[in-house]
Amino acid sequence: MPKKSTPSNIKMSDIAKIAGVHTSTVSRALAGSPLVDEAVRKKIAGIARSCGYVVNSAARSLRLRRSQTISVAIPLGHESQQPLSDPFFVEMFGYLADEITQRGYGVHLQKILPPMDRWLENLIASNQPDGILIIGQSTEHKAIEAMAKKFLPLVVWGGQVARQSYCTVGSDNIEGGRLAAEHLLACGRQKIVFVGDTNAPEFLLRYKGYRAALEHSSHDIEKPYLASSHLTADGAYAAVKSLIAGKHALDAICAATDIIAANAIRAITDTGKTVPGDIAVVGYDDIALAAHTNPPLTTVRQDIQQGARTMVDLLFRRIDGEKTPSAIIPTQLVIRASSGCP
Amino acid sequence: MPKKSTPSNIKMSDIAKIAGVHTSTVSRALAGSPLVDEAVRKKIAGIARSCGYVVNSAARSLRLRRSQTISVAIPLGHESQQPLSDPFFVEMFGYLADEITQRGYGVHLQKILPPMDRWLENLIASNQPDGILIIGQSTEHKAIEAMAKKFLPLVVWGGQVARQSYCTVGSDNIEGGRLAAEHLLACGRQKIVFVGDTNAPEFLLRYKGYRAALEHSSHDIEKPYLASSHLTADGAYAAVKSLIAGKHALDAICAATDIIAANAIRAITDTGKTVPGDIAVVGYDDIALAAHTNPPLTTVRQDIQQGARTMVDLLFRRIDGEKTPSAIIPTQLVIRASSGCP
DNA sequence: TTGAAAGCGCTACCAC
DNA sequence: GTGGTAGCGCTTTCAA
């Protein structure tokens, strides 16, 4: 390792020397302590500015045991191939970052891959973030549950799980799954397949909603049918292709996410069939892409921006010691052309 | 501020006590130093694991003056309203994060808003990142130029500027702008308007390429015409609407980015005109959305993933002391329906 | 109101 | 190979 090129090696003691005071006074002055004389404060602030001095955050964090940083963790237990560049994560992360930086905190991103032994403990011990946001429980419900008891400032984007005691934000996934399936039923579809990975609570809940809709239907409907699919673009594409090639007849796909749905459309089209003519498709999330697929995607909207805002709001209230409850953000069916029905 | 709930207060000296050795030995053992006896090393590693011990990165950074962290900065001098959630940033950031985490480094995201006095110095002094990636020069060419002389591990996504000495990665923007304009000319369009904000070097270069194409054309073409546009969705939409309402006739739009192009399409359609019938549209970037607009967007493709990979590769070579040159990633016209011409 | 001194947790130098 | 020790840059208690 070559020696570090550090442009700014100015430290607090340098400022102190120039100002002719002790370091502790500089520290207080820069922190805006009322103890320090106003004239002295101004003088110190001036010197600091003209020297381009900024406190070293590592030293500050070490001393304060507080880092002014929020860690955003993305556990990919169910799906280690899924890249951070997945549009849903990336869209969600962007909104979270907007909200966090606006409050003067830094944002640290961490991708958690299996094996994930004690990842949460390690994340906290190592980075000492002031709060943690987890996007998707993945298969980590237990780990999160255990940690949430000891570490308060923790908010999770995901599905509500029975007897869960940590704070989640998410849409009502059962309701959303039901909305999607009921819409397809109302459009006259009878062989509706759910495509997704039910190892993650969110998707399992959506699947449950879908099942409920089918089972409560008075029409003569094919039994619920689950086609497992990876969440990557290629994985979803392949899953749908083999589904179509398989012997299970279908006239509609209820996808666990928009990414799966968008790739389902591609797979169906590439097979020579039409959407929604032969097979109708409904997604979930309403990411930016959904409005622009061809045909545009009917989907269950979760307002990601509002979700992000809610998560950050709850997180900061927890940092302040409040024991916030979970929040559910509204869910809404957005009807576009892919379901072939007004 | 309520007292911090810290689940893991175990430190190195605790491990040392349990193992019956000195802290320095633990430090060496955990760092995999060849000095420490193999049996001792294993014992210490075992204890550390079973205690869930992880080194405190603030302390480590302070001591080492090295943070195992890369800062990704997004200066928005030209466009303070542009959110971090802009699809281009977010897509680029996702790929960068993938590459960086894969190398065992942390990722820190920073949004830089005006007034940006000394922001680069401050970023370095405060966060002590081991390297910096800047997405887009925005209006900050001078600040970056000055810093690049003192701080080596710095790579910028953006346009190549005359006499620039820092390391950039980006497509050949002049060439790209020319490709777009030439394509429209080849399709028989004669009143082509460039829509974008030329305050950022990248977009200025694209505009130059566009001008060059028009000026070299032998046909009877309208003079180059620049319609300024914000990069936000709403800003671009409004800009194009007022362009159409204005007195300058046009039959094609050469957009500085896909976001502008996508919103141009929306604006044109909402005005009752058709794309590409009345007005052809060409974008720039080929973000994920481009393939899915209606009609699908003809655009100048920059391979963002390859760009990200290149940036991170160059950055780590710079961290190792190498003085890497700038890199240009290939540019390619992707013809879809929005330009109305095969 | 300011100064002195301790110490946050870690690594690296110097002895042995 | 291992132990002792100094010190990274900062904040905060305690004295003055």
C-alpha cells in the first residue's frame, strides 16, 4: 500500500494553535457550545473556514460512539444472484438516500450475502451506525427479530410476519396479492399462475392473497399454481419460458414483482404469444419501468417514495428513543394494458 | 439524545483477556499476521467468533488513516432539484456499489448541493474515504481539477474537458451527439432541436456533436437550436411543452438524456401530436427505461455497467498508486421506434 | 469562560 | 513470537 495522499491534514490542535487557545475551546466553539465567548467563537470559526478545516469523523465517531451515519442493508438470502442494481432496490435506495442526507446523516450501503452468520451484529459492531434500514427481510426474519430486541433504531421494509416485534414498513401484501388476482378473475381469466419466490415473507404474503382470491371465487377456476422464479431478469425470463413450455395451461400470470412481470411479458412475446391476448400479466410494485413496458403493466402500486419517507421518519423517531409501531402504506391497483381489461 | 443502545460492546482487549494474551497479539492474529503462532491464532479467532467480536471500524480508521470506504459523490450544481432517485444516478450507483462491495469496501453516498464551497476538501477531510467516485462534473470542473492534483484516488464519470488532468470515464459525448443528430438527418428530419442543459460538460459536448452534424449536412437544414431543459421529469416535460407551443417549428428532438427524451415523448403525445409521426425523438444513455417507453426510444447507448466497472477498476489502481489515464467507453446508436426510421 | 488530562479502540513500533 | 506502549483526533469531565 503506497502512502496515503491526504490533502487536508489540518486538525483541531492546529486551529487551536493559530487561534491561541486550547483544543477543547476549539471543539466547543465549533460545536456551538454556549460556554465559549462569542468573539472567540467567531474568531475560531473564521480560522477554521479559511483553513478548510472539518472535523475528522472517524475520531469523532470513536469518541462519541455515534457516527452520524445510517446503514442501509440489503440481505439477499433468498437470492444471492440478485444485483444491487435491481431497479426496485435502487429506486428505494435513492429515495432513502434523499431523505437521510437531507437530515444531515451519511448513508452507508451494505449488501448482505450468504453465509450471513451474525451479519447484523457485525454490521452494528463494525460500522456503529446510528440506525439501520433493512430492505426486505429475505430469509432473515429470525436474525432481525433477535437483533431488534437489543438495538432499537432498526426499521425494515418488508412483510408483516406473525409475532414479529420489529418495526416494518410495507404495503399490505395479502391485500395486494388479492387485488391482483381478483382483477384477473374479473377480467375473465381462469388459469392464473403465481410467479415468484415465496421464501421471502413479502412474496409469500402476496401468494397467500392470490390463493385467497382464487379460493373464494365462485367461478370454475383452476387451482392456485405457484411457479417459482428467481428475481433476476434472466431468472424470471427463463422461469416463464419453461412455464409456457410446460404442461400446465395458463391464461394469466400474477407476478410477485414488476421485474418478474416485465420479463414475463418479454418471455411470452418471444414465444410468439401475445399479452394480454393469450396471457394477461399483472405485476407488483409499480416501479418507474411499469408504465413504460409494452404493453404497459397493470400492477399493484406501492408508493416507494412514501414508503422510504415513512421508514426514515420512523427510524429517526426510534433514534430519539421512541418505540414506533409498524406502518402500512396504501396499496392500489393500477390498471394498464397488460391485463387486457379496463 | 437518549443513551445509545449498543448490543456489542466487546472490544479487542476483552478478547485478549479471555485468550490470556495481549491486545497486540489479538490484533495481529485477527489481521492474519504471519508473526503469530498458528495455534494461538486459531484460538483467538475461535474466541472472537463465539463472542461475535468484530473490529470497530471507527477506531481502525482513526489509527490507520484509512477507512476501507469509497465515497460516491453526486454534485448537483447545475440542477439542485434533481433527486438522487434519478434513474440514471441510481442505475449507475447500483452498479458501482456492486463492484465496490465485491472488493470488500464500504460505499458511502454523498449528494452535493450548492453552495458547494470546498465540498471536495470537506468530503475528504471528514470522511477520509480511500477513494472518491464523482458522478458527473456538473459545474464543478475547477474544484475537481484542483483536488485531483492533491488527491490521487479520484475518478469522475463525465465528459472530457480541455486541459483536464483528472481521470474520467465516459462515452465520447461529441461522437454520441453526432450519431444521434446524423440519424435524425438520415431519417429525413430537417428541424431538429437539441433539448438539454449545456452547463454540464457532458451535455455541452453532446450539443457540440449535434451542431457539428447539422453544420456538416449538405441538405437544407434549419440552424441548430438549443432548448434549455431541467433534468427533472417535470422540468423536461414543461420545457418540451413550451417548445411545442412556441414559434420555433420542429420535426425532431435530440435529447441530452433518456429522461428528457421520455418526458418529451409524454409531452408531445399529451399535446395531441404523435411520435415519431409529427416529431421524432432520440435520447442518450439507454437506461433500462428506454427499451420500454411507448414508442420505444431510439437512443445513444452508454454501457453503464461497463462504465461502472471501469471506474471502479481505475479507482483501485489509483489507490494502489498507479496514475491511470482516462477511459472512453464505446458509444452505440440503438435504433428503436421513436425516431421513425429503420 | 478556559485549560488540562483522560480515554474512545485500535495498530505498529520497539523491546525482549 | 509476544508484550508493552504510544498515539491516531476528538470530546468531556474536572479544576481553576
